[in-house]
Amino acid sequence: MESFFDLRTTAKRFRFVAVLEAITWLALLIAMFFKWVLGHTEAVAVPGMVHGIVFVVFVIVSLLTAMSLKWAGKVTLLALISSIPPFGTIVFERWAVRHGHLAELSDTGTTTARVA
């Protein structure tokens, strides 16, 4: 089994950051519960900042991955849009693997982009 922390390839770095972005979304959602339901107004300060930083990193990694793996504009746009809803990056990453957009992580093993 490959290590999740093996970041030697573009596709593996993309996967890592996509999962990290989803985890920080979860942390922010939990913090928002504490803020809005339990009244702890300071609860979102740290998770919000961390999620914001990881969001920006995801956008940058998505653009670098798109250039490296020669994604079509539609695929790149889907990657960027996936960072907006909670856990969208995981959904996009799974879709990209199934459709051959993430090189060695995909079954096809090719780096040519197909738009499905």
C-alpha cells in the first residue's frame, strides 16, 4: 500500500492537499457549531485561519497540477470550484482518479486529460 504522505509526484501532492482541505473544512464546521450554537465566539479564529491558508494552498496546487498534467480548462475549473463546498475536494479527487486526470493514481496510468 502506498503511503498517503508520499508526496513525490504531482498527483500525490494534489491528493494530499485535497484531503487536507476537506479536513480543515470539517474543523471549521465544528468550530462554527461551537460559535453559533454554544456561543463561543472565539471558536472559529484558529480553524478559520488554518482553513483559509489550506484553501489558498489548494488553489495554487490545483493550478500547478493542471499545468503539470495538462488538464483541460473544464477539469481545472471543476478542481477550483470543488474547494467551495465542504468536502468537494474529496469528491473531485475521486472523480479525477476515475476519469484518468491524476496520472499514476488513475487506473489508466496516462497523463493525457480527458473531459468526461
